[in-house]
Amino acid sequence: MAIDKEKIRFHIKGILEALGDDPDREGLKETPDRVARMYEEVFEGMNYSNDEIAKMFDKTFEDDVEYETDSNDMVVVKDIDIFSYCEHHLALMYDMKVTVAYIPAGKVIGLSKIARIADMVSKRLQLQERIGSDIAEIMQKITGTEDVAVMIEGTHSCMTARGIKKSSAKTFTRTLRGKFKTDKTLLDCIR
């Protein structure tokens, strides 16, 4: 699916009119175009399925470390900064920190690819819970392991700037797959 910037321009102009403003006044003349270009950037991930993202960032290395079959050795990347937009209000989800952990099963992924996956997944109209599920699914596809955990902490402007207006509210989500679902001691290693 390609992002239709012309439709975005048209509808943003209509929204400005619906708000009672003049889209042709000096400060707003180029706003529909600026918003269209911004949406193309911040919603880039909407152009790709999870399978396509997995192919895009499938850069792995054979893991020459010999693991025992019951090993819980893991790779953890913490504090990956992302932002996204809530699909319910089109409101910004910000100050988001993602932690991704996995137990290698013969190959490891380049560390920067984990951050790139989190970034691309967040560039969709999303729910925080789905961001975690999407990252976990893509990590499983690339690394070939079932053992993946994704934890996300974030602030939602639909809670902080409107509605209930609780500026300190944060949302925490966990997505656990494989051993992370059954062996709770593993979570102690990634907190």
C-alpha cells in the first residue's frame, strides 16, 4: 500500500476548514503539504507487512557459540527509543522505550537491525500491545528462535493531553514467546 499524499493534502485542507480556520492564510498555506510529507515519513511502516520487514532486516550471523540444549543465554537490547500514533485517536505515543530479548537458536541478528525493526513497526497506526507482538513475530522469523521477549514503556497523549489528562501516566506492555512465557526467571535478567 502506498501512502497517497494528494488525498492527505486534500483532507488536511478540509480539516482546517472544519476547524473554522482559513487554509489559505499565510501560516497555513503549506500546512497540507507539510502534513502529507510528515505522514509519508512517520507512517512508512504501513507500506510493509511483518514478512516484508523481516526480509528487509534479515541480516544474521551464524552463532558459533556452543549452547547446551537447555541454555538460557540471551541477547538483550534495551532502551530503544521509538514513537508511534495510536490508531484510536491518531494521538502521539511518545517517550517509548523498547527492550528486546531473545535466546539464539544457531544464529544472531545484527544489533542495529533490532532497533530498525522496532522503528519500522512503530511507523504505523498502532496499539502499544501490537507493537510488541509485531516485533516479537519479526524477531522469530529472522532468528529462527521461539524464545523472544519484548517490553515497552510509553506515554500516550490520548491520556496525557486530552480526556483524563494524567500527565504522569505510563503504559507498560510485555510480549512473551517461548521460554520467556514458561520460565519467569528469565525476565529477571532483562529488567
